Amino acid sequence: MDQIARESILVAERHDIYPEIDPAEHFSQKTYQGKVAFITGASRGIGEEIALMYAKAGASFVLTARKQDTLDAVKQRILGLVPTAEVLALQTDVVVFEQVEAAVKAAIARFGRLL
């Protein structure tokens, strides 16, 4: 196993994908085609990666987070990698009920449903 030193700590460099969770089949078969996801916290980190995974698997989706500029950057990154992705980016603070309600209504208006 290769090891690299990071700040005086030895760390094993390893990137396993177990067959049970390998997304390659979902990507190649577009198994989420026709599905619409609503993703909160989508402006970075796990939310951003979840959005990219859904895009590669064929889903349409709504990106939500508190800052529109970071959402727009994520949307552009995704469209650069998956040009056919259908993405709606909405500034939404999930602790404000009215903003969540408005985002859900906008998602349904755009995609016809959330599923």
C-alpha cells in the first residue's frame, strides 16, 4: 500500500468503490432519467457531489443553498460535465419556511413534480 506523508502523519492513499455501490451502471443506463431531485446544501461539498451524481445518472434536479453565486458556479460546473442536465438553481435558506415553499413551487412549475 502506498503511503504519503501529510503534515508528519502517514496516510494511506486509497479510493475503493465497492461493487454494491458503484455508480457506473446508473451513469451508463441513465437509471434516474425522468426523476426530479431536490438537493439542499448544493453549493459545495456533499450536496454538490450528489448533484453531479444525479446529473450523470440522468436525473433533473433543483439545487438549493443560501448563496446564488455559488449555486450558479455549481450549475455551470455540472453543465460543463453533463451538458444535457436539466438544472434549476434557487437561492433558498432551508430554515425559512416561505423560501422552501417557494422553491418547491418553482421546482414543480419547472419540472411538473418532485420524484
